[in-house]
Amino acid sequence: MAAQSAVTKLDLKQKSGTVGLSLTQLALRRLRKDRLTILAMTVVIILAILSFSAPLITQALGVSPTRTQTDKTFLPPGSPVHILGTDDLGRDHLARLLYAGQVSLRIAFLAAGLSLTIGVALGIITGFYGGIIDDIINWLIATLTSVPLLFLLLIISSVLRSLSNAPPSDISLIIALGFLGWTGTTRIVRGETLSLREREYIISARAIGATPWRIMFTHILPNLFSVIVIALAIDIGSLILTEAALSFLGLGVMPPIPSWGNMLSNSQTFFTKGVHLVIFPGLLIFITVLCLYVIGDGIRDAFDPTSRD
């Protein structure tokens, strides 16, 4: 019966064309079939392209994110020249949304990349070595996670503002978010490394004299690809929300530099006069974060070895 079951499974794999495919190839094949994840990726890519093409788009439309027009304040969407209307100073709302997208996405992507680099490196080292190194890192993670992240960010932003007598810049926000957001990634990577270090190929690499650093970053790191991509997608979405929250509290990106967060914060006082000033930045934050979470969930399912095509 066992032999017959194995033959049946082999026949099914041959019919589906999965024989001889690696886990990465199978994952890419599943992703191509996952229309929701592909749609989410397309939306994020389009938003990124539009945001970073802001100078070209605004020049083509003949609008500016900084030019004020006191006679054209609170124009509704669909107005001539101003497709998405204007704000309280008569500035084109579409132009400001595009330039704000540059700021919000740049902060989120760079901060997520920084936190991911720290988290992956510490996770592999602690998972591979264990012992006192593992204890120290776990103590540090427990200490940082015992204090709410937003509270720590508020403290750091306030300190940076008092030291420089100016609002935090993009760079300071990226550094603060990056150095405080690595704990979750470290825990995930550590758990995976604890499992991988006992595999046969790792034991073989040790037997032939491979150095610990070679084992960690040549044999273990490539097998963490799916975990890293999932963590990156989720971190970017979380950091967009965090940046928006800090800007809403007045401790993030400050005007006149636009970001989706401070545009949403500044527009709350004009809700009755220009509801579009609230809707569009909030909608962009919602769509971007939702798509990033869908992408992370889709990649996780695609790389799940128990998933069926």
C-alpha cells in the first residue's frame, strides 16, 4: 500500500510538472498563479513609479507642490488643471501627494532595509552560536520590546529635535526607525537558524572544515530568503504606518516637506472645507500598507513546502 501511494503521488507530480523543481522554482510558480499577490505587487510598483516620477508628471501637468495661489484654495477634485483639487494654500494636491509618496516610501524602504540588515545578521549569529551571545541578544530584545515602540520613537524624536533645534530630518527618522525595528526579524531568523544548523549539509560543511562565517552566510543565509522577503514586506508596511503616526503627532516629517502622514495630519482641521485633503492621503496609506501585507502573506504561502499547486 505504501509503495502504491508513493507511485500515485509521483504520477500526480509528473502530471502537474513539479518533478525536479526546487523550492524557489515551485514558489515562483505558485506566485505566478496567485492573482491577488500579483495585483498587490503591481499596485505598489505603480505607486512607487508615480511617486518617483513626480518631477516629470508635475512638469507635464504644469503644476507645482509649492506654488501657492490664494485665489484657488480648497478647489475640489476634477477642477481644471488641478485634477485632485488644491489645499488651504492653493497648492496642487496631486503634486503634493506624489512628492509625499517619495518621502514616505523612501523612509519606509530604507528604514526597513536597515532594520532587516541588523535583524538578519544578529538572528543568524545568535541562532548559530547560542550560549552567552544568544542570552545577551535575547535580553536586549526583551528590554526593547518591553517598552512600546511608538513611545521610544517619541523620545528619540524629541531628543533629536532638542539637540538640533529643528524637526527630525529624513535621515534621522530612517536611523531611528531602523535601529528600533530589528527585534521581530531577529527572533524569526534566530528560530530558523536554530533549525537549519542541525541539517545534514551544515554538519557536512563543518566536517570538511568550513569556517562559522562561511557556514552562516553561504549555507544558512540563502535558505532564509523567503523569511527575509516576508519580513521586509511586512516591515515596510508597518513603517509607513509608523511614519504617518509620528507625523500625525508632530514628531515626524514636518512641513513644508510633504509626506502622506503630515498631509493627513494637517488636513484634519479642514475636513469640512476640503474633505479630499483627508481622503486621498489616507487612501494611499491604506492601499500601500494593505498591498504590502498581501504581498508578504502571498510570499509566505508560496514558500510553504506543504502548499499544494
